[in-house]
Amino acid sequence: MHISQLAEISGVPATTLRYYESVGLLPADRDSTGFRIYSDDAITRLAFITAAKHLGLPLIEIRDLLVVCDDHVPPPLRVGLRRQLATHLGEAELRVRELTTFTDSLRCALRRLDSP
């Protein structure tokens, strides 16, 4: 798909997609006219990038973690990446618990407003 299609589907502006390509987050091929062409995997990759950004990860670290999405992770990188992934998984699980607690608080507040 072309960049405009990916931008529309993902909700990520084309300028951001170009930037992600320039910093190694989102690979793109070129068609015969020089336009960027993205595979369907780009949508999944963008979802990962967006989620990781919401967790506060810097783009350079997201780029390192995206190596796992690629077909081959060189053995020397596996130990470090495993450690990073485990750390971020723990952070994400903590965030889920915090959001669940907050959601419960909001539900309680709504019930108070709805009761006479």
C-alpha cells in the first residue's frame, strides 16, 4: 500500500510515517515511480510502535525491540532483548493494574452520581 493508504488506515500522519522510516522503525520499499510501498505488516508494526510510545519508550528502544518482529534475531542480541522485553512486560502489566483500579474508581463515582 502507498503511504497515503497506510496513513488513512492507521491514523498516523504521512509525515510521521516518513520519519519512522528515516529512523529505522518502519521499512518501506519503492515502486517503479519512487513512491513508498508498505506491506500489510506495517499496520501491525505501527500498532506496536504506538503502544510502546504510550508506555513511554523512546523511539530508539522501540527500534531495538522491533528486531524481534523481524525474521531473524541474531543470538548475541537475544539475551539483551529478552531482558528488555521482560522489563517492559512487567511495566505494561503494572499499567494495566493501575488503569483497572482507576476504571473501577470511575465506575464507583458514576454510581454515586446515579444514586438518589
